[in-house]
Amino acid sequence: MTINWPNNARLAVSLVVNVEEGAELNIVDGDRGPEPVDELGIALRKPVRNFGNESNYQYGITRGAPRVLALLESAGVVATFTAAAQALERAPELAEAIVAGGHEVCAHGFRWRQQLGMEEAEEQEFIARAVASIETTTGTRPYGWLSRYLHTEHTRRLLREAGFVYHMDDFSDDLPFWADAGGQPIVIVPYALDSNDMKMWNAPALTPDHWLKYALDSFDWLYQEAETEPRMMSLGVHLRIIGRPGRIGALRSFLEHVTAKPDVWIATRLAIAEHFKTQNPSPAG
């Protein structure tokens, strides 16, 4: 496998902004219970609405999104927005701003719900609805897919059949690679969970300073390794998490550090996947 990044860059950096707000679990949308992922750590198991948590998610749209988009613009970088399609349907102004900023929209499901347990036909429809919805809200269909945590044995084949270029649900490497998708190849652009800002929700003792140090350490180590062999780094954030006033500065510090380094290519995941394909033709020919 050969990878030479554009302009002789040694490290590719993929910024991933997750857009889930408005597509999380809610009995109003027919779910059996409210969304369990909650900064308060209160997972209600009764079929009731958790109005407080809903407002916490809404903050990501109301205030978090403008902060994140403004920061990306000021840094002069592009990101991949992994969006649950319903979230963009309910926040069309956000969809418009993402497109205006030159960012990529990757599908994060139609709703922010797990695919594991879906029958093949249900998953196929779930994927098709996400594609159609995102194309309507952004003007362009998505070419990448990220599941909510877990996917099925059919997922990659269904994505390939639906015209997807790459899949993100893999954490096994620091470089893209080809994988089998039901007898046909699909590009895997690996993601990273260890540096994700969700850690600040899952582990409340983790401060933005801790998260920033881990992100910077990850970047610096990969940048050093890339002296001899190209590498890729993924950094995932969420509007409702990193978009808070006490956390957004950590992302700004990360971007200042990265953009000050030479030979770094900050690109969308689709651009990374397409570049990989030009240098590593499909195994299917």
C-alpha cells in the first residue's frame, strides 16, 4: 500500500464534527425511552421525556454550532460533519452554514440510533432515508457513513450498493485501507475514539485541559512517526460538548498548534478517501 499525501505532506488530519442534536432518542419520535447519553449521567429508563437533556442537546444547535463553525472559518480549515440526517432536517440553517463553509457532510444514520439488531431490509431503508434526506438539506448526497457505535454484518455491503465511497466504523489503523463489503471493496477511513471529546461527558473529571493534552500528544506522536511513513489523525468533537464556552478554547488551541506545523494536510474524509483511491486502485480492478 502506497500513500503520499498532497504537496508532500507527511500527516493528514481529519476533523470530525458530530451532529446528533435533534435526532437523539425521544419518545416523541416513537422511541421506547429518552436518550440515555446525558452530561448529567442520569439515564432515565422510563418512557418519559427528559426535557433537561433535550435542552442540553439543543444548546449544540443554538450556540455550539455557531462557535464551532466560526472557529473553523477563522482557522481556515475544513471538517467532515458526521450528521444524523434528521438533525439537519430540523436545523436547516445549520445545514446551509456547513455547506457555505466548504465542509463535507457524512451520514451518521437517519436518526442517531444503533443499527445493530436491524433486519437487512430495515437497515437498507435506514441508509436510503439518510441519503435522500441529506441530499435534500445540503444539495449533495453523502459519500461516507458513521454508525452510532455498532453496525451489522450487512452494513458495508449495503453502503457499497448505495454508492458510498468510505466507511468510518473502524478503529484499527492510522491510515485508510480497503475492506471487503460483501464481495466488493470499500475504503475504510479509520476513526478514533480515544481522543473524542465525548470523554468529557463519559468521564466528568476529564477537563478540557486534559482532553487538549491528549489530542496534542496524539498529534505530536503521529507527526513524529510521519517523518518516515505517512500517517493520518482523526479528532472527533460534538457541537453540544466542544461548543460550550469552557471547552471551545481547547479546540482553538489544538487548531493553532496543528496549523503552525509544516507538511500537514487538513482535509475532509472524502478527500482523504479519494486521494487514497488514486494511489491504491480498487482490489476489484
